[in-house]
Amino acid sequence: MKRAICIFVGLFLLVGIGASGFCYYSERSPGYTLSQAAKAIRDRDDNLLVQYVDVEGFFAAAYDEGSEELAKEVEHLHAMYPEDFFFWHDTAFMREYAKTHRSYALKLLQGIRQAYFVGTAPAASIEENPATWLAGEVAKFQQASDGECIDIREEGNKAYASILIHGKDTDYGRLADKLLFQLEMEKMSDGTWKILRVSNVKELVYPVTDSAEKYWPMQGWQ
């Protein structure tokens, strides 16, 4: 499972909502929600995070939508990365694979979240403890990247924020550099906003997969 792209996507999604560099916004605005989500990630404050992010829904949507896009694009991905056995299948197989592994993947993402926010020391290898090791990888990406909110638009009770990741000139930073996330938010009954999902998963499939393919050999995985 360590080559399952959905997990790698999950790491980058955390980088995306953890991006810093937001300006001041009024409390009942999409920008304020972004700033508080960023603060929660930076300060490892899980209680604050759940106030402004539908965490379980966020992970579930990322897995489901990301897996579906991978399934639809698997033929093209195989042509681009012929040595990666993960793409040596057809769309039907990829969909069944995602369905079969969904429970494990979502449980692992929640384990990564718990380990990250508690500050659990990372395991020495992914085989020893996948959740704590991957949480350590999240921290490395956090330290190697920053984010810029380049646009926020409101459409009724929904809002969409575009966040561009700027990676530092390091191995981890270069993998995250120039990734562009669009976050969908919804206005709550009290006038505050909550982050629901990444709404441009389709556009992220190729750049994130390319980063993932560079990440594997960096970890000594073939």
C-alpha cells in the first residue's frame, strides 16, 4: 500500500490547507476560515481545525474523487510511467481497488492526522508504523513549503479559494512547488465558513502524480 497514490495526495492536501501567509479577514469570511485552518495546522491544534474544516468529509472526498480521477486516467498514466506497476491495470480494476482499500486508507489518513497533531515521534520506517512515519513526512512538507491565497470568490453560500504552494529549494519543497489547490467552503447558519473539499482534484491528478513518482525513488522505493 505504500505506493497507493491516494495517501500521497492526502499528504499534499494537508500541506494545502496548512499554507500560511494569509492577511487579516473579518471573522465571518472565507478568508478568516482559511487563516484559522492554517493556524490549526501550524500550531497542531486539532480542536481548532475541526471548527473550520469538515475533516472526515474532506478526507473522504479527497479519496473518492482522487481515486475516480486516477481510475479514469490510468491508461494515460501508464503511458507516462510504464515502470510503475500501480498503473498496470484498467479503469475497472482501479475502481475496485479503491473500493476495497477505502476503509484502510481513510483509517490511515486519520491515523496520520492524530499522530501529526499529537506530535508523535515518527517511526523509523513506513513498515514499522505507517501513520507516524507519514505524519513525519507531513511535517517535512510543511517545513519545506508555504502557501499564497491568490483568489477567493463567493457564490451564494459557497466560496472557492485558490492556494498556490511555494516550495523551498529542497527535495521536499521542489515536490510541492507550484501545486495549485482550490478549496470549496460552505457558509454555516451562524455566518462562519467551513472548508469542505478540494474542488480541483481533476487538475491535480497529473502534477501530484508526477511529484509522487519523484518521491518514491527519493525514499529508496522502486
